[in-house]
Amino acid sequence: MADDGARRRLVGAEAEDEEQGTMAHLRPRTLAEYDVGQRRLIDGLRVAIDAARERGDVLDHVLLDGPPGLGKTTLAHIIANEMGGEFQQHSGPALERASDLVGLLTNLDRGDIMFIDEIHRLPRVVEEYLYSAMEDFRIDFVVDSGPYAKTIPLEIEPFTLVGATTRAGLLTPPLRNRFGIFHHLDFYTPEQLQRIVHRSATILDVELQEGGATQIACRSRGTARVVNRLLRRVRDYAQIMGDGYIDEEIACEALDALGVDRQGLDDLDRKYLRALIDYYGGGPAGVNALAATLNEETDTLEDVVEPYLLKIGFVIRTPRGRMATERAYEHLGVSGSPPERPNTQGNLPLE
């Protein structure tokens, strides 16, 4: 088992329990406040919400897909606020028994929002109870077994299910097809992250200069959750090591001290690239081999490390494994050049 510290990284996009309360008040509460990035998603949601409210109807079920830390939970809260329904938050792996889900669904009122994070990790037996609940607002609850088994239909109030997933490909087709609204969230640009960090600094009453905002935004891996976390850590550094004012110099000092470089990479990212270059000659190397070399879980590399390295072009995936690119060599200051990318198609034999 990999060390939990690899998952609880400063630049990791996964939410940490101890920061939930701190981060909650930084979240936008309405679509009007959510004015940074994801424009197609926001415009589509606004139309769907306005139309549902005008009809006096409940909103279609919504599926939000994208890397962690981009605002799926925030959007679920916004949907509940805009529709005026009560918000219930649950996690897919935590709903272990069908009876748990039945109890939650029967307690919903009309127009309530049920949010299930990591919905692709729902146990199959639990997921199957969602099918009729989402489609017909009915639960067919089976009691007893064998020749004494019988189905008890339970009518439930019309509700909206908001599902969030980081791996939409793992959703079963029957569940995926029951969502009426589907949106994908992408990484934010540095300019969009600057607007987010300025807004958060205002809420936290932090004096933030433009150069400091630029440094924090550029090292936040395109992720809103990370930019807010870095802002809080830089605020602490500026308070103790400076006068509390965050300019470009103090931001650079703080982030360098925290091990976050100018591309937003931390120690685990650099260890990954170093292993790929030093041990495997730049690749290709399989993820299992890299995980064994780094003493990490393969899921940690695939879900936590690689998405951003792929996004910024430091690593590419080939049928034979991962390969470091020239940009990775330059960033690490490694002499030499990456191996030639293999021809994945090959040539047809000539007669």
C-alpha cells in the first residue's frame, strides 16, 4: 500500500476532511457568482434551470464529469440553491446496502437535490435501485427470498439526482443513459485561476498583489481547489515571514519553500518524471513498473499524478507505455533528448 502522504499532497486536487469547512465559504452559491470558466456548462445549466422553474417542474438528473477539484460539488450546491430544494450529499462507496439508498430516497421531498460523489463506485446492487427511482420515481423493494419473495412498490417524490464522477467511462450504460443533462468540466486557464484567487483573497481579507496572484495561479495545476489551498498556505507564509502582504516575491518564496515549482509540480511529480527518465531511459515504461519503482499504487499514478503531466505535455501514453517528452527533460534540466516515439501503426508488408 502506498503511503497516504502521496495522496494528501499540497497540489493534490482531492478534498481533505480538515479543509471542508474552510473551503465551503469560498464556493460560489449561485450561477451569477460562478462567472469564471466552464462557460458552456454554466450557460447550459442556466437554460435548463430557468426552463424547469418556469414550468414548475423538477430539473432533469445531472451528471458532472471531470478531474477532481474543478467544482463538481460546488455546482451541485448551486443547482440546489437555484432550484430551491434541500441538498443531500453522499458518496458512492459509502452507500453499501440497498436499504441505505431506499431510506434516503423515501425521505426526499419534491424538488430536493441528491448529490452522489464518485457515483461510478456505487455497488451494483445499490445502483440497480436507482434505475426506477430516476426514471419513474418509484422503488421496487424486494422482501424475503425464494418462493416467498415479493416486490413492494414504493412511490417517491420527484427529485433531481446530481452525480459526479472522475471516471465517466466506468459508469454502466443503464445508469449513464438515465441522466438527462451531462457536462464535462475541464481544467481552468491561468487567467481564470487569477480571477478565482482574487475573489478568494477578498473573502479571506488577504492583501494580494497582481504578481502574487499570477504566481499562485500558474502553479495551481489548472484546478480551483488547488489555487484556494495554495492561497491559504502562502497567506500563512506571508503572515509569519513578511508583513502579510502577498506580492510576487513573497509568493515565489512561499511556493518554492512548499516544494511547488513554476509548473505546479511537487516532489511526487518530479519523482515520477525522474524515474521515467533515469530508470527507463525516458520510456516507454508501463505504469505497473513505474508504480513498483516509486513504491506507489498504480491508481495513485493514474488518477493523481498522470492527468496533469499529460495535460501539460510532459508525458505521453503509447501502446507500449509512458514516455517523457522533451518538455519534461527541459523542465528538470536533464541533458540528452527523449527517445523517439515508436510508430504505433507500422508499415504494411510489400509483396
